[in-house]
Amino acid sequence: GTWSLIDQRAGRLLERLPYSPVMMTVCPETVGLYCDSVEYLLDKGFRYIICSLNYAGAWSDRTIRQLEKQYERLAKIYERRIRREEKFFLSPIDSKLQGHIHGPCRKDRCELGIRQVSVSPSGDIFPCVQFVKDGTDKTFAIGHVDTGINSAAQQRLFKLSDTEKAACVSCAIKDRCNNSCGCLNLQTTGSLNTVSPVLCAHERMLIPIVDQLGNRLY
């Protein structure tokens, strides 16, 4: 219900903060509008677009195929605009290009409970906002504002999340994949170190498309 108002104010925002980021969430119900939405935002003047998949959505073989077609279109849009020397950041493409050019970068991978924390209204400290529970469920709590961070609990969760996943051991793209995100794994599979089949399908689909794009631009 806020779309019309935000759309009207976007120009004023960009006048003052030209690199204001936009967060897009791509759902199976709206995947067919992915490219059109990106182009709309670029034409609007946004230059920093972060696109995240709703991994917990009801993805099917049909919508995954739709997503692949959208990425193929998106690669063409990206190439066309880059050749015109437009300056912008589009997360699903730029992050994968960066991983290919510079190699695996540990600082860009999830470091659960190490790089950031979230605090519940009752003062409990959690390793990420998606873990926050306010009440009796302290399964993933790593401390409290009155007592500080419990280093042992913090390290236990980090090591559990950082452990190489059994399904990823022999995968050729494991170092460029988003499999290290503990909160994403927990949200989609119920386990910190079990990777979602949707994430796996997404990464295997996206990386070859981006690499082909990178080769053309190079």
C-alpha cells in the first residue's frame, strides 16, 4: 500500500542520496516481473540494486525455469548498459563477477555471530536478526545485554555454520556459492549446516550465466 507514495518520493531521495540502495525480494509468484522491475529501477535513477531470492517460497520446476530465463535477460540488460558505460551495481551479477575475478573472499562470507549481532526487546543477544526470539526460546541466544556475549556459545554457532556442508564437498562452485549463510540455511532446512535445494539450484543456474557474460565483456 506504500508503493505509490514511495515511487513519487524516489526522485527527491536520489537528488540527495544518489547511491541509495534498493532491496528487491524475488518470489516465485512474481518472478516473471524480475527483469522489468530491475529496468524500472535503473530508469528511475537507482544505481545500487540488491536482489535477494525468497528461498522459503514455493518454488517449482516451472518457476525455477522462469527464473533462469529472467537471469538470461538480465545478463543482456547488464551487458547493454555496461557497454554504454553506465555505472551501477546489480548484486546477483556483480557479486558473482567479483568472486570470479578476485577468487573466494572469506570476508564476504557469513560469519554468524562474529561480524554482527541482534538484540531482542528483552535484551537477549542473537547472532543475526533472523534468529531473534523474544521469550523463552533461547536456543540460539549468545548472551544478554546485562552479562555480555557468551564466547563459547558464539564460537559454537559460528563453527557449526562455517563447517563445510557434506553436499558441497565435491561441488566445483562451492567457494562462489552462498552456502555459508547460516540464517538462510536454518530458515529453509531447519539446520545451520544443511543447504537448501533451492539455493543449490539457484547458484548452479546463475554462475554459468554470469561467467558467460563476464567472458563477453572481457
